Amino acid sequence: MRAQLSSELLKLRSTRTAAGLLGALLGLVVTAVVLHGYGVPSANLETPSGQLTFLVGWGEVLGSLFAGLLGAMSITEEIRHGTIRPTLLVTPRRGRVVASKGLAALLAGLVFGLVATSAAVVAGRITLAARGLDVTLDGGDYGLLIVGGAGAAAMWAVIGLGVGATIRSQVPTIVGILAWVLFVEGMLVDNLPGLGRFAPGALGQSLSGLRPDTLLAPSIGAALLALYALAALAAGSVMTIRRDVV
Amino acid sequence: MNDHESFEVGALTALGGSMVTVNNVTKRFGELVATDDVTFSLQPGTVTGFLGPNGAGKTTTLRMLLGLAKPTSGEALILGRRYAELDEPVRRVGAVLESNDFHPGRSGRNHLRVLALAAGLPMSRVDAVLELVALGSAAASAVKTYSLGMRQRLGLAAALLGEPQLLVLDEPANGLDPAGVRWLRDFLRAFARAGGTVLVSSHVLAEVAQTVDRVLIIDRGRLVADSVLDELAGRGQTLEDAYLELTTGASS
């Protein structure tokens, strides 16, 4: 399993996919925080929960989304380019392949989450200072944002892997993840908050302490999101084991 | 003698010396019968050509042998075991199924390192196989810059990483230049002389006739010939005569 993990980590390092996603994530987080820092009414940026939800929380949201895309692409790119064949010839125990991909995705997702939330913190402080607003977030808030954001992104990467291993085709997988995170979840949380807060994106946000009035407590969110990740990994594993590789 | 060797000697003896035994393998995709009751075995020290029109079931058979697809019925075994049950499969079997199973942005060397890491092989094997297929100078370049012939050689390098006893190659000469074709033929003959087993599919019958000891011909999912090449010649038939007589020619 250690051999497979080091192979999976080299796969992530030896193409531009992961680095490109990380660079795009970093640019998008800074852009989102700066634009919202200028556009959101100042009344919404005075309380700690307002600064978390409307400003630096973008680090968690985008970090988890991109981690999910990376996790998904870690399997769909192999299927698309055919490297899944040599991968399975070396390691015919497919459950072991999916498990080591899950571990690699978890680690990469942690990095994505850390980078995204840290960048959001820095960009948020600079933007607030430039606008002349006080920073009302304290070290505990930042700690929860960064640790929670890293954890959420790590689990989102595993969820993405499970979705990718189940759908297999790259474009529908990516479109599906984007549509879910950007549209379906927003509508669910806004219109049916009682249900929407149990959706995986909302659970990720709860880990970082975003929207505490609507979303669950971080610890409960973490436990439920971990269940999602395990279920997605199990589904991806079963689908990979059962189906023929063409 | 280590455990693997004693296992292999035991298995080979028990199997009557067969490296590969395919027993009554049938694969259905809904109504379509891709392979129909295919049975053959392969002996160490031989090169076997696997011939048939496009869509006849060659690749499906190879996939089942390599554990990528499950037979609907029957079994395809290597050293008496299903592929997934082999310990250290890359030390037993090297296979190339498609000529382009690479990430275009990954270098040839990293492609091999990824596989060597997963197989627990030392990185010195990566350099050894790169040198063997003469790809050393291009190893640091992304695969998307490779010609078809270079991709074939990289695929073969990956198959040879674990110094396997059985090589399974689907159309390995496709895209090779004349010198590459000669090199591959000599390599496969030498591999078999050293006790290795080779199964190679091809459409290039003239090349097959120069390389293999034996041919399996499959047509519409059924094995229609399993002959030593010399037997065909003894009947006054060329390989091409036999092939065209036995197959429908209605290639897709």
C-alpha cells in the first residue's frame, strides 16, 4: 500500500494538472476575496461571522471545490488517457488502487485547503485594511477557518475521487461537481436550509465556522462530511472492482 | 531457490509445463458473443501469434487473460492462477494492450517511475529498460512529443520493468520503422530462447511468419486454428493462405 501511495503521489507531481489547479485556485481565492472585500456592504463586514462568511470563507469554498476536482481528475484522467490499464496491470487488486488514490487525494486536498484558506486570510486582512474596516476575527476564528478548510478540502478530494470512479468519464464528472457546488447546493441551502445544511458543500463550510446561524456545528459537520467521503470511496471502489476496464 | 521460484516450478509441472492456460472462455456483452468457448495454452520458450480480423475477439481475450475483464464463463490462467491472484504480477507478466496508454504531459521516465514505484521495483530498472529500448535521450521529454514508434518502445519498456516470464503484446510492431521491426523480432526470439513465453497479436502476417513458432487464429469469437507454423508449411500453405481461408474476411 505504501508503494501504491508513493506511485500515486508521483502521478500527481509529474503532470501539470495538480499544480495548474492549485495555481488557478490561488488566483481565484485572491480575486474572490478582494472583489467581495470591495463590493460587500460594510454593514456585512463588521461582525466576525460576516467577515468569515462574506470574505475569507471563500478560501474554504474554493479550496474544497478545487480539491474535489483534483480528486475526481486523479481517476478520470487515468481512464481518459488509458493509464488505468498499466496501473491495474501492476496492481490488479483494484480496491488497493482506489484506497491509495483516496489517501493521495486526502493529502493533496489538505494542501489545497491550507493554501486556499491561508491566501484568503492574507487577502482578507489586506482588503479590510485598504477599505478602512476593523478586523474583528481573532486567532481562534482564523484557526478554525484554516484547519477546518484543510479538513473539508481533504474530504472533498476523496468525495471527488469517489464520484470520478463512479462516473468515469471526465467531462460529465467535472460538470456534475461544478453544477452541484455552484448551483444545486446554493439553492438547497437558501430554500430548504433544514435539508441543505446536510449537503456536502454546506458541511464543508460548517467545518470552517461559516454561516453559524444556518449551518451545523463544525464537529458535527466534520463527522458527517467524513461519512460522505467514506461512502463515496466505497462506491468508487465497488464500481472500479465490478466493471471491466476497456 | 526462493518461494516464487519453487511456486513456479511446482505450478509449471502441475500444469504440464504451460505458462498460460485459457479454458473454455466465453465473454458476452448482452447479445454479442465476443469470445466463444476459447481454449488454448502457451508453453515457455515459444512465441505465439494471435491473429484474427478486427473485432474477432483478440483484445477481449487478452484483457481477460490480464484480469482487466471478467469472462462470462471459463477461466484464463497464468501459472495456474487468475491474473489478480498472482503475487508480484509484473515479475511474471509484461503486457502492452494499447500503443498510447500514457498521460501526454508526463515524461517517459516518470511514466516508468510511477509503475516501478507501485511495483516496488528499484529505480535502476527504469534506466535499464530505457536503455534497452533506446529511449534514454527522450526520457525527460513529455510523451506528447513522442512518435508512434517511440510510444511503442515506451510501452514495451514498461512491460519489461519487472523482468517478466510472459510477454503479452497487442500489435507491438505498429508504427515501428524497419530497424525497429527487426529489433523487436530479434528481441522476442531471444526472449523465448531464454525460456520466456510470448503472445503477440498482429495483422502483419509477413512479419508474424518470421517471428512466431505457432499461431492462434480467432474469427468471430471462435478459435479456428491452433497450429505450429511448420505444420502449415508442411501442408503447402502460407500463413496468409491459411488465415484467409479460415477467417470470414468481413473485417469491421
